[in-house]
Amino acid sequence: MSKPPNYKYSEDKILSELKEYLDKTYGQHYATGDESSLECFDAWIALGDSTPTFRNTAIKYLWRYGKKNGNNKADLLKAMHYVLMCLHVANYYDDKKG
């Protein structure tokens, strides 16, 4: 097995922080206790317009970065979350399976 790269730009730390952020979102407003419950993301996907919504929301958080609460890491993490959702819909979501 090959040795993991020595990340020059803290990518490993950033990804770890992103995962921690995502875990917290599921522990807060996405938590319903029922895995089959619908979330807003599900509605956007079902409506067929999720990619522009996710993209535009990521842009919103990038746009306000540095303006609201200074250089707020949370805004960047939120933008990254919406970019991940774009990746999900474009590359991993199978509308036949849900």
C-alpha cells in the first residue's frame, strides 16, 4: 500500500474540517431520526432544478465570505457543502433508485 501524500496546502486538514462540519449539519437541522424523511435538498432534486440551486447557493456563500463576520470559515464550508451536492447530483445520484 502506498504512503499517503504529504499535503502541501492542508488539504487533509480542510477535508477533515469539512467532514466535521457535515457531521454537525446532520446532527442539527437534518436530523429527524428517520432516514427516509425528506429534506429540502430532496425536494430540489425531485423538482429537477437542484444543480442550479446548489451552484447558486455556493456562489452566495462565496460572495458573502469576508463581508459577513469577516473571513468566516463557516461560509467557505457551507459553499463546499453545496459544491458537494452538485457533485452528488451530477455523478452519484441515480434518480431510478432515489
